[in-house]
Amino acid sequence: MRGNGGYAGHSPDDPGSIRASERAVADGFVPVYTNTGHDRNAEPLGTFAFDDRRKEIDNSFRAVRLTIQDRVDRS
């Protein structure tokens, strides 16, 4: 699984994300990705979570759990 460290929030369409996914597939893995519920360009650093409890929860744990669950359900 690929995700973001810290406040990253990159798009899954980011060229670096696409290259990493292609490498994972070439090595026989099934890649999954999350931006943890925010877009770093629209909401840089920690501003995405300022006064937004839903986004705090998404970033803290919900986004990763749902990403993994979605992949398991599709398998």
C-alpha cells in the first residue's frame, strides 16, 4: 500500500504515484493508494484538518482502513 507521509495528500494521478504503482505491478503486487482524505494543493500542510473533525478522522485512521477494506472486497 502506498500512502502519504505527514501532511502529503498527493493525488493518485500524480506521475510519481503512477510510476510507483506500475513498479509494484511489474513486481507482482497489487497496489492500493490513498491521499488520506485531502488534496495538498487545495489544503497545504495541516490546514485540511483545521476545525474539521471528519478530516481529522479520515487522516488519522479511516482513509487507510477503507482503502484496505476496498481492496480486500475486490479480491
